[in-house]
Amino acid sequence: MGSCLTAASALYDGTAFLGTVVALYAPDGRPLWSAVVSVNATALATNCVETAVGGIDGSLYVLKDGKVASRQTTAPSSRWRTRSTGRFW
């Protein structure tokens, strides 16, 4: 018994970034589905049913059956807090 694999690759049209191709593969290597999300992906995770794709912009896509099941974003202002010194912590 093996585990599933999720993979991603940037999609370009010449020099323009179009999105990220995400694919889910079965334990025996068969492709189950693939999808394109319009985000620069920096992280992937799967439970063999859904695939989570984290974007450089703070977005999180959850894909199921090759379609976007949900999308969440975090506002840049909520991720960073400053001390009175002006440094990030």
C-alpha cells in the first residue's frame, strides 16, 4: 500500500505567468485529476481526496475532484504586527 502524490508546476505563456497546474496521483501512479489555479503556489498537501494549495500571497485553495472546493485569504495587515520600535515580530 502506498500513498498519494500531489504535484505542482508553474504555467507560463511565453513570459507571462498564468497560474499553477496542480495534479493528484493515485498510489499506483495513475493521474486522478489536474487543475489550474491562478496563484503562485508555495505549499502543497493532500489527504488523497483533497489537495490544499498555499499561495505566496497568503491564499489557500482546497481542490477536490479537480475543482476549487474552497478559497481563503489572509489580509496582509493581519499577518504582521509591529512593536513600538517599528520592527516586525
